[in-house]
Amino acid sequence: MEKISRRTFNVKITKAIVGTALLSNLPLSYAFNSGKKQKLGIALVGLGGYAGGQLAPALQNSEHCYLAGIVTGTPSKEEEWMKKYNIPKENIYNYDNFDSIANNEDIDIVYVVLPNSMHAEFCIRAAKAGKHVITEKPMAVSVAECDAIIKSCKENNVKLGVGFRMQTDPYTQEIKRFGKEKPFGDVKYVSSDAGFIAGSWMTPWRLEKKMAGGGALMDMGVYAIQCCIYGAGANPVSISAQEFSTKPEYFKNVDETITSQMKFSNDVVGNMFTSYNANGNRLFVSYERGWAELNPAHSYGPLAGRTSKGEEIKFPYKPQYQQTIQMDAFAKHILTDSPNYAPGEMGKRDLMIIEAIYKSIEQGGKTIPLDLGNMGIVEV
Ligand code: NAD
């Protein structure tokens, strides 16, 4: 047996760490600093309702990442967040000096939580600064913008994730498992609703097409689309859609209510509903020998589910933000090359479906073919 001296041991360990860093495309600073980089630093860009209400609190209990910095256009929030979350002054940026984040070793991941039309610009600036990127849903306001984000992240050798928190939720995972392991046979039909009743509490950009890219479909529709896809276990091959407006004076230039029908590559058929004027929070999957339902299916949790056997789909309740699991999974993906549950291709695929839905509506509900293959379907 080879006798290992302390020096040989250190050389071997260093080589192993460097090797791991190279294999997983990590900067070498991770290798030489591996003790320090057990947890990756996240900077949140845009400190609105979601960043303040969900992401920042979720980062207080995360295992593989922490709230290291902020980027805000509102000076009064700087002091408030510095105090509340113990953020050092040098990790605070505004939208103008944001690019200098490139020189800040505390920040590994930039998480873009701005209005939808601003995602592409800030994702690309973050990638150019050499930071890994998470962008909120919808990934951007067009397929072309998604392509530009993906290209920039590839060119700058940084990882890209979309804030689809449902992908790492255990209830969602259980529905995916039913599709894969077939305890009720093949999936035949899926249906999902995702909506809420809009009101004056909403920040106004959501009702401006220029900022939001669309209405209910861009905001809540992505949940219904994703529910149908993970329920079916496949991507749609064709889609048709209809738009309904009951309050045109309120929803002046964004969609209020949309229904859509899909056929999937495995012959499953599906139906989705999304609205800014009706509540919906459900996934129903019909199998050859039974059914499963999640309701709620995409709120902040805990979710709830049942099957035709009468069993509740239930996981031991642990008071935990879904976003903690989501951000930890992405940080782990960077640190260990574990799966990326919500890669950029998934966000782009959803925008391709959204664009097909708007096209179908424009053409009076015509069926639009889609050629997605397995794009964005992550096996975990
Ligand atoms: P919000 O309106 O509460 O916050 C938006 C933030 O962007 C604010 O801090 C605002 O000051 C800032 N901002 C910068 N420039 C702006 C401009 N020109 N106009 C308006 N605001 C500007 O919105 P939110 O609810 O936090 O949503 C932000 C993003 O997060 C959206 O993409 C949304 O779809 C997404 N989101 C995701 C989830 C989820 O569950 N994954 C939940 C809510 C929101």
C-alpha cells in the first residue's frame, strides 16, 4: 500500500479539488478557496414584493447559498436591507454601477427579480460580469430574448436557471414520479388552472404590455403550462387557444383570461386555463386506472394532493420556503454539477408555447404545431 506523507496528501487533495473545479467549470478560486465557498453568495436585483416577501427570507435558511448583496434603484432600500440582512455596504449596487459587480468575489449568483421586460438586459449584464444567473419567470418577454440570455450565459461560461420554484417542490416531484413509474398506468389527460383576481394591490407594470409582455398568460399561465407538461411527462406537439375579456376597460392592453388545448407527444391531451379575473390553483391528471390531483398546485405552499385511491399525497410538514429548496438546488448545481431543475431551455420552451398561444388567438383559435422534442424536460 502506498504510504501517504502529509505533503503528498495535500498535493493529492489539491489536485482532486482543482480537478472537480475544472470538471464543473468552476473558477479556480473555488478550488483554492473551497472552504470559504461552501455557500455561494446571491445578489438580488430588484427589491419588490417577491424579493422582499419570499426570496430574502428564504435565503436565511439556505444550506448552499446566502444573501450576499442587493441591486436596487431605490436609495432608501439600501439602508433598510443592509440593517435587516446584515449586508456589507460594498455589496450594494444600483442599476448604473451594477456592472462593477464583476469585481466582487462575494457575489457568485445574480438573481433577477425585476419586471419581465427587464430580465434580458440584467441577465446579460450579469453573465458578462461573470456571475451565474437566475431569472424570474417568465424568463423574458420573447423567445428571441431567451435566446440572447442563453447565448450570453454560454459565452461567459456561467450557469443559468429560471425561478420555477415548483420544479423542486416534493408534490410536483410526486406527480412526475407517477408519470414515470406508472402506478396508475399511462397518462391520458391533464388539466390545469392558474389565476387570481387582479386588484389595485398589484404593481401597475403587470397591466402594461411593454413591461409585462402580456397579462395572465405571462404571469400565471406559465404555472398551468408547466403543470400540464409535468403531468403529461412530455411536451405539447400542437396547441390552440381562445381569449376572453370580461373587463376590457381594466385590462386595456394585456390578456385577462385564456383557455388553451394541447396534444402532447405521447398522445396525452390537455387543457389549461389562466386568468387575472378568476382564481385557479389546480392540476388534475387522469391515468388509465385512476387520477391524481394537486390543489393547491402552485401557491407558496404547502401544496396538497390526493389520488383516486383516496390517499392523500402528503409529505412531512416542514416549515420551509419553497424558494429555499429552489435556490439551494441551483447553488448545488453550480458547486457539484447536480441537475439544474429549471434550466434556460425550460424558460425558452415556455415562451415558445406562449408565443404559439398568442398566435393561435390571433388566428381565431387555429391549431399551431410545435416542434419542441424533449426541450426543457429535466430527468431527476
Ligand atoms: P414588484 O413590482 O413587486 O417588484 C418589482 C421591482 O422592480 C421593484 O423593486 C421595482 O422598484 C423594481 N423596478 C425597477 N425598475 C422598474 C420599472 N421600470 N418599473 C417597475 N418596477 C421597476 O414585482 P414582483 O412581484 O416582485 O415581480 C418581479 C418578478 O418576479 C416578475 O418577473 C414576476 O413575474 C416574478 N415573480 C415570481 C414569483 C414566483 O413565485 N416565482 C412570484 C412573484 C413574482
